[in-house]
Amino acid sequence: MRRLGGFYLLAVAVAALPFIFPDNYFVTVVGVSAGLHAILAVSLNLLMGYAGQISLGHAAFFGMGAYTSAILTTRYGWNPWPTILVGLAFTGVIAYIVARPILKLKGHYLAMATLGLGIIVHIVIVQMGWLTGGPDGLGSIPTLSLFGWTVDTDLRWYAVIGTLLMLVIWLALNLIDSRSGRALRALHGSEVAAEMMGIDTAATKTGVFVLAALIASLAGSVFAHQQAFVSPGSFDFFFSIELVTMVVLGGMASTYGAVLGAIILTFLPELLVVFEDYEVMIFGAILMGMMIFLPQGLFIGFQDLLRKFTHRRAVTKKEESSHGVA
Amino acid sequence: MALLDVKDLTISFGGVTAIADLHFEVPESQVYAVIGPNGAGKTTLFNMLSGIYKPNEGSIKFQGKEIVGRMPHQVAEMGVSRTFQNLQMFFNMSVLDNVKVGCHLRTRSPIWSAALRLPSILKEERQAQAWAREALIFCGLEAYIDQPADSLPYGVLKRVEIARALAAQPKLLLMDEPAAGLNDTETVEMRNLIRRLSETGISVLLVEHNMGLVMQVSDRILVIDYGSRLAEGLPEEIQNNPKVIEAYLGGEVQYAV
């Protein structure tokens, strides 16, 4: 199957990494973090890359999932599994309520409104200390376990999050290549033409906004159980911006691009630690350079380069062979 | 009963009346042209017919059902499709996917069955693919099927828009200046395409500045000027109507004639 070729390749790579590098910090610790970021980037990419609706507040939904799980398990002693579902329901309802008024806005105005949403959620988390633990956060969140299999090692978390990531990528790929996915892309291309083709653009925007929020909430719940600790800093404005950067860096409107962007933005700071004080400067310079030379994003940019390269080789080969005949 | 029945249509923008008291009827399976000088209100009329603008007064009945008050996607559901004066392509998609969007109303699968790729999806995808191909071939675009939309020349894109509208199987197709910006060869192709369209039983409402094209393809013509109805009739009646000649050529020229 050509459609899912890249998917199988990625699945094999994700499954093989811990065997090739057993007990490697970059695979089981940074890798898990990259996996969570990739899930978030893929969900944001559905909204931003495909449907063309910018959101500077995606971390808010990630936070809603994380705090729902954290609060229900630590303060009320719930089992972790139902808290994930409650998180999904809570985030879904909030996203649905804010979607209609927010998504009437376009461009910069939509960016400002989603930015406001992100900041409000962050402030609520910080201020409602009696429930959320305030700036100190909430600790001792229990880990997940299923039929006696407890997810209590880095490697097991890698397996759980790797599986979840592949599931989310699979859903996103299926969605994009369907009637609903075309409606999303049409919305991005021309809203008025999409309407005239019978697409209810308001409902479609709401739908993709809620879907992206639900995936983020799921990632948030998993994040809370994996870290066993949540604090407001993980869900602030800067994290929303980081998610947007992942999507743009990897390549808008490309699911693999979003994954690549998430992996790079997670690993780069780890690798740049050797530069100590200059880490942030080098990080910024790399981002600027990438955007200047590969403005379509890394994934699509590299694809184009590769195509040009193979095309040129094919052409020169043809010329060579034709010269040979002459 | 007329397919489209427009009565007492009026719309104004901030005190400027763009369309005043307009009435006309489009019979079934005909090419009906709306002409008029620049700024006469033709595109405004189209935007009301497709639900984008809401008129201040009047009614637009399509097959006896009221269009006024419906959203554009609901108007599309009734069987009205359109093309645009300034291209409204989905430049982020291939030609085939552009036209597949046209099949939106003919397919039904919900978002969750698409995400899980249930077997019903595969069948529907194949069906949409076949419909889209059919529409593309009808418009003579088989050579461009797999190309990205942003790589194609203007004249081709004009026809892709028509194919996209056709894929929705409309009863009425609104065409806003299909020949604008086309060269002579492309204009002849467009004329033939409009003729073949009406032969399939689709009614066409045409706004166009190319008078040669309008006179050749239209069954009836409505002339509007300053938002009001100036004349209506068969092409030869319109050509010889002194009021129309005056509107187009200016009052003084009439004395010279």
C-alpha cells in the first residue's frame, strides 16, 4: 500500500530504536518526550496546517487533560483510566463552547483570541491553588496499569507513547485522505468556494478544533501519568508557541512534517547543551536559517530537494545514453 | 414553473442601492445570460443567488423553494453550484482533489468512519474518484488530473472550476465571467463547453462581458443597468433594443447612429 508506506516505515523505526540502542537516554527519555510532542504537533497540524486555522493556545487543551487526570487521581483517588475519559469529555465541551465564537475570526484576530484562551487557562491553573496546587503543581500522580502490567519503566512508557503516536498518525493520515479531510483542506484553500461546494464551513472548523483539542487532552492525561507530576509551566504560552514552531518547521499540511518538527525541536536543545550559555542563541539561529532556506518546512523542503536531485540525475542519464547512441 | 424565480429583489450597501426591484425567471434547461455595464450589479446578484449576500427585500425561489435566508452550503444542497469571477481554487490541493471536493454533497461518510478507514470509506472514495474523473473528462481536463492546482495556467483553472461545480451534479450552474482573461482559442473551447453543459440538461445562468459568446450560447438574455432591469428577451431582441445600445454605447452615440 503506497498510501501508508511512510507510516509502516516510521512504525518499524519506532519499534526498532529501543532494540538498537537499549537503555539509551535519548531513546527512552527524550524519545518519550518527543513522542508526546509529536502527538500534539500532529493534532495542531490538522487545525493549522490542513484547515488553515492558527491556534496560539493549543497548550491549554494539553493542560486541561493533564490537570483533569492529576486532580481526579491525587485529590479524589480515582483510577487513572476513567480520568482520561473525563479529561476528554471536559476538554471536548470547553473546546466546543469556545470554537464557534473564536473561529468566526480570521488571521491575526484568530491568533489573538486563541492566545487569550491559552493565557486564561494558564492563569486559572495558577490561581485555583486549592484544586490545582497553584504554581507548585501536583505530584504523586499514579502511573497507568492494565491487567497487572504496570507502566513503571522508561522503556514501557516508550512502548505506550510510541503506540499512541502511531495510532494518532494513522488516524490523521486516514482523515486527511477522505471526504472530511478534503473539506478541511478546501476550507484552507477558499472558504467561499468550500461553502459553494456544500461544505458547512462553520461546523467543519468547529469539528477540527474539537478534534485537535481532544487529541491534545489525551496526550495531556498520558503526560500527567508518565511524569507523575504536573505544574503550570508545562502548559504556558511558550509551550503553545513551541508547538506552532514544530508544525511550521516540519512543514505545514504534512503529518510526517509535524512529527519531524516535534522530534527536531525536542532533540535540538538536548544536543545543544554542550554549548552551555550559547545554547539558546544557536537554537534561534538554526530556526532562522531553516525558515530562510526551507520556508515550506523541512519535510516538504527535503522532499522537493530530493525530487529535483533525482530528476536531474535522470535527465543527465538520459542525455548520456542518447549521446552514446549518437 | 420556472426553475429560478426572482421577484422584487433589492439590496443596498450603506445607502447605495446595488440592485433595485429586479425580477426575472430562468426556465429549465436553458442558458440564461445576465449582461450589463461594469458595476451594474451582476456579481452582487450572483452573490445573492448563492446565499452569500442577503437581500434587503424580495424573494428568490428555486424550484419553488426560497433561497433567501439560507447559507451558501444550504443553497448548494438545493442543487445550485457556481464558478467565480476571480478564481476560487483550492490551490493547496491537486486537480483531482479539487474536483473531489465537488462530490461533497453526493457522499455521506462521517468523520469518525473516515479516521478509522472503515470498509465503507474505500467504496465511497472509489465512487468519488470516478465522479471526479467523469467531470474532468467532460471538461477536457484528463491531461491535468494528477497535477497540483497551483502549477496550472489560468485558462485550465477556469475549466477546473467548472468541473468542480459539475461534480456536485447541480440543476443550476451560476457562471461568473467564464471567458474573462481567456484567449480566443480558449474562448471557443469555453463556448463549446457551455453548449455541451446545457445539452446535458443543466440550466446555466451566465454573467459574461464577451458579447460574441453571450449571443452565441444564450437562449435568453437579461440586461441590467444601475441595478435595475433594462431589458429581457431573445438574443436578437436584445441586440436591436435601443435602450440596451444606449446603455452600452452612451447616449450621444445614439444620435450618430
